[in-house]
Amino acid sequence: MIETTVSIEGMMCNMCETHVNETFRKKFDIKKVSADHKKKQAVIISEAELNEDEVKAAIDELGYDYLGISSKEYEKKGLFSKKK
């Protein structure tokens, strides 16, 4: 699993977060997405790495400013996570 963080400028409220979340769910094969207007980012969990150009296009389509993307191996945290 891959955790992708997309930096986004222009989200102002919870409704903005909802628009970003819905767009990612519709356009990409993802497991989870959580946008946060205060942190100016969306965190996405997916099986495969997302295409940066497609992510940028999706953000631009919504009228927000794409600032960048970073990806790393996703580590599940919590009570039932596996210890290595």
C-alpha cells in the first residue's frame, strides 16, 4: 500500500474537503482519502502509486492550486497493526 500526500492551496472549508475527497474517489482507484483544509493537504491510501500529472489535473479541475505530491510506503497504525 502507498500513502500519498498532495499539497493543495485554496481549500477554505469542510465543503472544499468534500469536493476533493469525492473527486479522488471518482477518478482514482483508492482505498481511502482524507482532505484537510487547515493542513492544506489530502492524504490518499492506494494499492499503487498515483500518477502526478493526473493528480495535478484533478486538483486544477476543481479550481484549487496543486503545490506538490509525496509518496511513501503505508504503515497501518493502531491496535491491530502487525509488528515487524
